[in-house]
Amino acid sequence: MSGGRIVLVILGALAVLIALALLAAGGFFLWADQTQRDEDGFFTSPTELFETDANALVSDGFDITSSDASHEDVPDFLLSEGRLGTVRVRATATDPGESIFLGIGPEDDVRAYLDGVGYDVVEDFDVDPFTVDYRRVAGTGAPARPVSQDFWAVSASGSGRQAIEWPIEKGTWAIVVMNADGSAGVSVDLDLGAKVSFVLWLAIGLLVAGGLLLLAGALMMAFALRGREGPEEVAPAAVGAPPAVESEGGEAPPYPVAIEGTMDAKLNRFLPLVKWLLILPHVLVLALLWIVFFALTVVAGVAILFTERYPRTIFDFNVGVLRWTWRVAFYAYGALGTDRYPPFALSRVDYPATLEVPYPERLSRGLVLVKWWLLAIPQYIVVSILGSGFPWPSWWWTARWWDNGGWWWPGLIGALALVAAGGLLLFDRYPRDVFEILVGANRWVYRVVAYAALMRDEYPPFRFRR
């Protein structure tokens, strides 16, 4: 397989992965727009109790346009005629005889109005379960009646349920809840709502973009893989990676961490749908083994510093953990290369996925101090892009690399495994080139793991092949 085709397969897999994320986001927004709005078109929070023994409840100021250099100001055209949306606040006094006041005003004016008055600022709240964090602003003065102030953008006052609707405008604003007479002791059942007109258009845009990107990714992979033999047309063989260009001096020597995989001639097209469930017993055991792996690696590092030797018992155990992990990954979403259930064993067994690390007689004391955190940084960057099929050995430095606010990046390996599973399910065919890239990418990951775990001093090569 040529280098150009390899690149095309990788780009196609990444395009498919991004497309699926866009389609999922578009589907979510479409579902929310069609099912989660009330009869007035608002997305509404549950009604919860807010109370204080002070004179007012005030929201933390919300800035529609940010002066923070890390954020862009909201464009003016979005803030004209309420295009950005409408905020709704509804509240009912817990005491039926009490009249309350609701208002939204410029934060500076609100602070000036309440200067010297005691009030609570609502800094944060969680919905499930409901909790709220207040910050007390001390004061002993009595405020003027809130309805007498003329700075409110919108306001409502009276007994029973009060509601205000505010088309979002540029500025820094605060929501205020008080008793209508300004007295202390405010207790209301309150909900917040938002009407956002562009949710449907956002959903449509994401769905269209995702569909187009999915088509582009599928076409790229179809072009790259056209005319290639699938596993049912060739004899099973241990494969490692796409071919690489030889150096001037000839083929580079193989790295001393050997990872191989032999693809089954025939794979069950439906089994990838349930392998996540089938491997759960392995995942539970491996979670404990990897905790031990980390602890023993620290012990081995200390031993190397004093003796230049990796304790053989620890070395064999840690290699066994890598071996077990690779077998499970090969069976599951690291390669989907076999339907043979992986054994629960640290030792060598007859299985189509193998991993071997020769025992080093001597290791450098100096490298122990720098290779796992400094020298391996370029490798960590690559591995964070490659990722690995679950369960994966690289999670301890890469699992959070691409994680932002709960979003998880499964890596190239995860994307290609998804392509392989889709090919099996839809066409009963596993493209051999995809399998070769998957095993090669895993080879890269496990070599870096072994290096970072102090098992070898040889720096891992930047290549997929042996």
C-alpha cells in the first residue's frame, strides 16, 4: 500500500469520525428544539427554591460582550432586535401573601442601588441534585422600593406568580429578586427560561456539514482501498504496519518491543457490536493490574538508579500486563482482528496477538530520571493522536490530552476501528489495509509505553513497522 493511500485512509477515517460527532451534535440540537421547549418556545429549568434572610437575591453579573482577550465580542447584529434570544425569569413567593419584585438591570446600577444594603449573590447552582452557592454582601441599610428605580430594563412586581422576559442586549447585567417593599427575608420558587431562535438552524447546519463530511470521508477511503483484498481472500498472516521507506543504509533494525497480530480469515460481522460488553471482565481485572503496573514501575525505577538492573520479577509481570492488554485490545476495539476470546493470563499463550519485550541486562541510571517525562514528550504527542482501542495502555498520559469539558478524543485507532466495524457490519468485509495500519499504530503505542515504563533504553522509532 503506497504512502499516499495510507494518508488518504487516515484522513478519511478522521473525516468520518468528525462527521459522526457533527451528526450526533446536530441530532441532539434537533431533538432539543423539537421536544424540550415549552408551549411558549422556551427551554426552561426546573422550579427551585431560592431564599435569603437579607434584602435581595442578586445574580452574579453576566457580560454579553467580553473584554477578556481570550474571547470575541458578540457581534452587534446578533444583539439587535433580540436575535441572540430572550431570557425569562418567573418567580412566586413561598408566602402567598407576600408581594415580590423581579428585575433585570445594568450591574453597575444594581450595585449602586444596593450599596450599603445586605444581599446575597447567587454565584453558582447545580440542577441535579439542586444546590446553590451564595456569597453574602454585608450591609445594614434599608433599600428604597425597587419599583421606584428607573434603571431596570424589564421588571415586574406584585403577589402571585411574576414573570419578566428580556431580549438579550449588549452590556453587563444582573437579575434581582426582592420583596416589593424592599424588606429583608426573600423566599421564592423560581425558574429560568431561554428562547433561542437559531437552535433549529444550528441543528440543520451541523447535520448538513456532518453528512457532507461523512460522504467525503467515505469516498476518500473507498478510493484508497479500491481493489485491495479483504481478509476472506488471503491467507491469515502476521502483519504489522504499512510499508515504510528504507533509509540510505537499508532497512532499520527492528525495535526490541515486538507486537504482532494475525487476522482471522473470517470474522463475525455482528460481534463488534457486543465486544464492549464481552470484555468487561477483562477491563475490571486490567484496571487493577495497571494500578500495580504503575506502582511496580516506580519500584523498578529506584532499583535501576542503584543497580542498573530492572528487577526480573517485576519486569516479567509488567510485560505480562502489556501482553494481556494487547490481546484484549486486539480482540476488541484496538484492532478487531480476531473473534477468539482472549485468555486471562500474563504469560505467553497460543493467541493471534503477541507481545514480547526482551529483558535488558543493563539500563542507564541517568535515563531513568529524564526519559519518561522529558525525552518521551514528542512520542506522547504522537500517541495522544493515535490513541488506542479500549482498553488502551496509553491512557495514563494521553486520556486527558484531548479531553475538554467532557469531550473525549478516541484517536486514530478508535476512528479506524469504527471504520473496520462498519465495514464488517455492512459489507462483511474488513479492509486489510485498515488492519495493517491499526496493528502498526498499536505497535507504536506499546513501544512508547514500554520505553516510558523504563523497560528499554532504546528510543522508540517514529514508524509503524517493526
